[in-house]
Amino acid sequence: MTLLEFQSLSQDEQVTILYCQGIYIGKKKNKKYTKLLYQLESFYVEVFYSSYRRIIHKIIVSNSTTILDPYLEQIKLEYFVT
Amino acid sequence: MSNPVTPRNVVFYADDDADDLELVQDAFARYANNVEVVTSKDGAQALAYLQSLQEGASIPCLIILDINMPLMNGREVLKKIKLMPRLDSIPVVLFSTSSSPQDQEFAIKYNAGLVTKPLHVSQMEMITDLFIEHCSDEIRRNISKHSR
């Protein structure tokens, strides 16, 4: 699946695909949102919750590794070791 | 007429993520008549609780372990459980943010279930059912009989 194909799906479909195929990278919290970052094939998906796992505010998709920056401290090296 | 005594089944759940602890406790609320969820915030605390269960004390009918926990991760706790004669036959489910092939192999090796954490609470009912499916037949019948 490409980034564009993923973006064309409904939010429910996106959530289902992420649940089945997404690789969890990390979790971040700020005053407004709890965010989960997943890798899906060659791109990244960040889920913003206004109420954790209950209300999704938005889902953003990126193929840039800069989206990883806030999560770097949580990323375990073992995931990169084959 | 007095209410019939409802058997209590303990589900033990260890996870360092307070949000996920709350989510699972909420999910089991529909079984509240006969399921009690006991929680722990890290692997070492989980192991200490399980080791503290005295002979004759009721033991959990199901153990749910987050894989990534501080002090002792879920894999290590599972290995220790399998060395404890009183607890080694309790069904265990590893609860993970996403399941890697390594997690799947590990779960199979140690005869545990592997369930991925939900992205949305709407998936939680299905996941709770997956948890219950790992309980023994007797416990499952008991839980379903009292939960509807």
C-alpha cells in the first residue's frame, strides 16, 4: 500500500489497517493530544487522540523520517537489527 | 431471597502504561459480576505479586502481560511463570503494541497468546473476547453465563 492509497481510505479503514499491519514506534503526550506513531510499509502514520484510544482527532501520514524525531528516545535498536 | 453467590475470577494484568491499564479495566467492566482485574505497573511488581500467592489462595484464571515494561519485561515474567509449578498452567497472553515475528515465535515457544493493543476503543470488545478465549473451558462457561 502506498501513502496515497492509505490517505484515500476512511478513518475506520485506516485504523483497521494500522491495527493489523502497523509497526508501533512510540507514544507522546502533550497538553492537548496523546500521539501514537506507527510505521506502515515505507511511510509513517501518526494518530492524534484527544481522548486516548477513544477519540481520534486526526491521522497524519508522512514519508519523511523527521516525523521520528520526537520519538527517537523510545525507539529500540533491536527493531533495526535483522 | 438472597442473591446467588457469584464466583470471582481474577484476571491479572501487568502494564506500565496507565492509559492502557485503564482501557483494559474498562473493557472488563462488562464482566464485573464475576471478573476482577488485578493490575501491576511493571514486570518486577507483577512477578512479586504472583510469587506472593500462597498455597490455597485463589490464583488468576488469566495473566495478561505487556511485553515492554520497565524493570522486567513481559517476556522475562512469562519465562519465570513457566518455572513456577503452581502457575505454569495459567493461560498467559502477551499484550503488545504491535506484533513482530520475534514476538510471535516467542509466544508460540512459551505457549502464550499474543494480542495487539487496539488503536481504538471500538476494537476493545473484540480484544476482551480474545482474552477470555484463552481462559479454560470451565472459566469461559462461567464468565459467559454471568455476563449476559
